Amino acid sequence: MQISKQEWAAAPAAPRRANLIKDIIAARSCAAIERGEVIEHRDAAGTLCLRFDLHLLDESWRNLALDRLCAHAGVAKLIFRYQKAWTAAARSNGRDAADLLERLLAHRAVTRVPLTQHVYRDPTPPADANPMLRASWKLWERTRGLISDGAAGLARLLPFMQISVPNQHGERPRFVHIGGRTTCAVLWRDWSAREGLASCSIPDEKLEVLVSQAYSRVLETGDPQFDDIIAPIARADGEYAWLPYRRLILPCRLANDRPAFNCATHFLSGPEAAIPTVAP
């Protein structure tokens, strides 16, 4: 399966997804939001952005938000705190965003799964997966898991790769590379620059429990794992964010033949970001 240059160029640059991730990471609470109000602004592109706490939004501010959205013909974003964690969703016009807000309000009392993982049966990224993930898979197949300087295609994938090596005595694996566009770097940039390569755990302990289980399984079995993570992730400032991402974990080895694994990650967008899975 070949990946076209057009596919590759489009994937990392997806502007709406990138902007949503930026909005989620940057979102802050304030006194107005804590009172159940809506903060409204328009960005440089003319997008209408509404920021609020879904659980605190009262009836009057709900009606005002719906009126604002329905009157807006362009792109609209909802940037909101949901179950104590921030998320965001964009729609091509205000009326569609108003419909989404109504759906969210109708479901806000429903108990949600606070931390979920979906593991695919087939670890091969499907044809409609992000081109970077498919390219990571193809590189792994071509090199038989060897991560070495000069490997064709490795340089362009390194920004999306987190490479770790197992420690002795059952300790957690230690990072040896954290790409600048990985989940770790985007969420905890200062930490990854300061401590990442000397660390065996990430700043979010609850998330660490989930991700480390998969890493151990890949190291033990030698089998790749392809899955989605949906969780309220602790940001560097102590706030939480719903940031669903897709993850491809590949068992590898370094040039000195030391066992390692590569975790390539790609943030998701869409309904799964706005409305996390309903608890059974």
C-alpha cells in the first residue's frame, strides 16, 4: 500500500484538528465560567468561539449561546469543560454547532467512562488511518524493527515517535527519544525538555497506569498494538483535558541490538472528543 505525497503532506497539517488541540490545551477556567456564563470571542479567521462549563451552564446563558450560534454563518467552535476536563468541537456553521450544544446538554447528566482504551484486533493501521501511522508501520516492516541512523524514512517520522527502552528489575521503560509532535511533548513540553529522557514515567499517574500496561505487553509478546486512548489527561498547569489519541506501539531494537519500542501517536478529533463513551 503506497502513501502519496499529497496524503503525507495533508496529515500533519490538518488545521482544524491542530487548532482544536491548541484550544483544548490553552482553555482556562475563570469566574464568569464558574458562574455558568459563556465566554465569546472571534479568532483571526472569523470563527465564533464559545467557552463554558457544560455542567454549570444555566438556562439564560444556554439560550444566549444558542442564539449567538444560530446567527453565525461561519465556522463555530465549542470549547468546554466536561466532567472536570476540557475538550472542544468545531462545526462548519453556527447552526450545526448549536445542534451539537443541544445534544451535549441533553447528555450531560449521563455517567461517562472516565478512562477508556479500545484495542484493535488487527495491529495493522487500516487504510483510512493517519498516513503518519501507516508510514510508521511500513518503516517497521521494512527495517524489521531496527531503529538506526540512516534508515530511509526515519527522519521524517522522528517528530511523531516516542522511543523507550526497558529497564532492569521490572522498572518502567525509560525514554530515549521524545518527538516534538508526540502526546508527551504537546502536553508536557517543559517536562519533556527537562526530564523526559531521564524519566521512566509521565506526569499523569492515572494515564501512566493505562499506557504502561500496553508497553509491557508489547515487550513481553513482541507483538505490535494499535489502539485508541480516551482519557481526561492532566495538563502541565494542573487542569485536565479530554484528548483522544490513536497510538501504534511497535517492538523494536536499537543499533546496538538493545530491545526497545516505538510509540507513534496521533491526536483524534470528532464526536469521540466531544462526547466520551457512555459507561455501561
